[in-house]
Amino acid sequence: MSLDKEQVQHIAMLARLKLKPEEYAQSVEKLSRIVDFVDQLAAADTDGVVPMAHPLHATQRLRPDAVTDHDERDRFQQNAAAVSDGLYLVPKVIE
Amino acid sequence: MMKLHTQTLSELSAGLERREFTSVELTKALLDRIATHNDKLNVFVTITKDEALAAAERADAARARGDVGALNGLPIVHKDIFCTRGVKTSCGSRMLDNFISPYDATVVEKLAAAGAVVLGKTNMDEFAMGSSNETSFYGPVKNPWNLDCSPGGSSGGSSAAVAARFAPAATGTDTGGSIRQPAALTGTVGIKPTYGRVSRYGMIAFASSLDQAGVITRSAEDAARLLGVMAGFDERDSTSIDQPVPDYTAEIGRSIEGLRVGIVRQHFDAGLDEQTGVRVKEAIAALESMGATTVEVNLPSIDLSVPTYYVVAPAECSSNLSRFDGVRFGYRAKDPEDLLDLYCRSRGEGFGDEVKRRIMTGAYVLSAGYYDAYYLKAQQVRALIAEDFKRAFAEVDVIAGPTAPAPAFRLGDKVDDPIQMYLNDIYTIGANLAGLPAISVPCGFVDNLPVGLHLVGPHFAESDLLRCAHQYQLQTDFHRACPEAFQ
């Protein structure tokens, strides 16, 4: 196994994913196989190759810094689980 | 009235024009068919019956006024990855099972403006991550050619809808083969255009440097028609390309006399099912008999396309899917202890196994100490692969080969082995990495299951791909074959 349980726990925390205890064994095994599989890239000779950033080498466009959208907060917040007075509610973060 | 569900988009368009039937009649006929047969296939996440009938009425009224759009009154279905205002847009995930989109994707908007009637939203692999439709929260779609088999993925609901004659055309998205592989496995046509050709605005993101929208139809002619409406610049997509859209339907009529077709030796190696290879070689011989010439081309780095993809795509996915936090939209875990618990449990409970696997793979290859060895390295190999294609397209107009290594596989066969599943896209991933347009065209059967011919072209060569596919379809009738249970 190229990854162990501690590493998978660390990755899951980085990704903000809570896994159930029974999911760990499976994740260690399958993620290890994926990592072993992509490890074959190490053998490729890429000296001096510029990493690809965009398939057509396009650059990001800029637009004038002007207001183009209107306020639709109420409609967008219909998809939120908990809102109040236009604010999204989350568990208390400051005591 | 004659059977409407067997007709192509182009045939239905002519029928509407001649007033042989109305859009409301056509829409009702297909909705009835869907109501009768959908349970066998699990094609739809949502059937938009009321919206469809209202759109059909508007289309008929527009026709009566003489005000007809390019797709006036023609029924289509959307992959459930395209945000549709007022309609559930699930992306095949529990995470978005409760999400009613507050806006339309550009693709949805453009097709509606052209008069298309949307019958429903099709099932798909969760967040488009899968090659069999088995990762969907709503259960797998079944292949109309054999109900024990997968219709491919991730656009499996769209491919099955077209193959089962629920609709003449469907939208799809393709990040590593998600339009072309399901098209091959269901005997339909699937085209993934050049990266940036079709707007990604409102198309739920998986891997943004690879994702591209396209169509699944029964004929290349229909694909040309639909793509012409969908393609074009959109200022709301920062990677949209500002280039004029050719009239694809006009371009496909020309002969392929003199077309240079490249053949890649590795595409016919041991990984390919022998009978599938025979069908594909017959198709290439047919292109030759129509005046095309074949040339062997070399893509030295193509063997690394799958491992390259499985670094780049998960990296981008882990970043894109960080927006699902249980706060603004989507699934939210019950009774969180604190904010971190809210994030971690909403994501842990809301995402399925394969999505979590890819998010973690992405988090790993981007994490401190591994970024250079994996992500940067993969982007370098990606540049080599793109270079390979560029060199090849100096010599040939298209590259032809198999779309998938074998015909449709049985549901359950590969679900426990991610690498086996990933290798299903071995012939299609290269086009995504290099941003190239590519199409799959039905080219025969093995054991009564369809086989697809894959054609890849240089950037913006959609016309050549559609023309080659259309000219081939004028000489063959594989695309007219209908699964027995869905005649």
C-alpha cells in the first residue's frame, strides 16, 4: 500500500470529508491503487517542458469593472438550509 | 399518425414544417412513451412534463405566426448537469437532490430560445465522475440494447434516451469521454467539440480545463444542427472562445474525397477487444472506399494519457467541489456540532464513494510536498500529449480509431475496480487533454451490442468530423438500428 490510514485521514481532513470508520479500509486500498497507477508519470522525460495551462493557450479576458448583475439574494437563498434576514446561518463560531 | 419516436430531429423538423403533426402532439407522444418505458431504463432524474407541454404550445403558436427558431417545437432532453431555472438540477448527486436552479445554463437558454422542447433531465454518473452511470445517487441507467449492461457514462441517461427513442437528441458533457463512450456503447452519435466552443456557464463544473458540452443524437446531421445552435462565444464563460460558428449543416454535404485519415498503432494494441477492432477497421476501410486516404501517425506520449488525466481531473475536481459546504445550497448534515463538523459531515454524507475518492486524490496530488511530483508533472506530460497531436495534424485531417476498448460491459463488472473503470476512456481522454474536438459514430455490432468509430480532429475541426461521420452514415445504416425492446 502506497498510502496508510494516517495519510488518508490527513487527506480527508484537507478535503473536509468525514469518512465513516468502514470507509477507511476501502479508501486506503483504492486510493493506493490510484496513486500507484499515476506513479507511472514519474518515468516520463519532461525536462524543460512548460506545463500546460490552457488547451488553446488562451489568456483570461478582462471586462470593464462595471455593475452588470442585479440583486437576487432572496431567490438564491431559497436553496439554503438556514437563512435569516438575508444571512446564511451556521453553527456558532465565536463564543 | 405515423410513428414519431423513430424519426430523427431532421425528419421531425420537416414533419412539423409540413404541418403533419404539431409540437404538442409530438411532445405528448414522446412523454407517453417515456411514461411507459422509463422504469425499465431509469433514464430520467426529472421528467418536465408541464414545462414541455407549455413549451410545445408556445412553439406551435410561434409557427402559426410564422416565427420559427432553428429547433422550433423539437423535443430534446438535457443531462442533469445543466442548470435549468425552476427545475431540480441534481448532477446525479445526493448533494444536489434538493437543488432547484435559480438560473439557466447558457446551453439551456440557447436551445430554448431556438424553440426546443425539453422533456426532462437525464440521469448521469455523480458529478459526471464515472464511465458506467453506476455512481449516480439515483441508481444506474440500463443499456437499451441489453438491460444487464451499462449505457456508458457519465452521460448514460442521455445516450440511453436517444438509443431508446425517448427523444431524438440529448445534451451531454465530456471531461474524459463522457459523451463519446456512452454514444459508442448505445449505438448513437456523440460529439465533444473543441474546448471553449460551447459555453460552460451553468454547466456544473467537474474539471474546468477539460469539461466541454456537446450532443448525443442518432445522426451526424442532427448533431450538426444542434451543435450549430449551442456553439458560440459567451462572455459569462471566461474560457469561451470568440470565433465564428460555421454552418455545420451546410458543411457536412461535401464528399470526403482526399480526406487524410490518421491511424495510431497503439489504438489497436492488446487492450482492444478483437471483434471491436474488426468493426473499426471495416469502418476505416469504408472511409477509404469513399475516397479518404489513410496514414499511420505516431503519438509517442498517448499511453500516458489515462494517468495524466487521473491527476489533472481530480485536482480540478477537488478545487471545484469545495463549493459544496452545506451552507449556501445543497445537502446539509443534521445537528452539526460546530462549523467544521457541518462542512465535513455535509460533504461526507452528501457525496458518493467515487466522488469522495476523486476529491481525495485531487487533495493529495495538490498537497504540500506532492504538487511538483504529480500535478506539475501531469501538466508537463499533458503538454507533450498536446504536442503529439499537433505534429500528427500537420500530416492528417482526422485520426480514426475505436471509441471504447469493448462493447457495453455488464453492470457491476467494473464497479469495484477504479483502474479498470478508468481504462474504459483510454482512447477518448487524449482529446480532452489537448482540447480537441472528437466524435463517436456507430460502426457495427459485436454480439448484438453497438461499436463506435472514434474520430478526432484539430482545434475547431468540428465541420470535418461531422462531415466525415455524415458521409459515412450515408453509406451505412448502423445508426438506424433500434434495440428490439424499443422499436
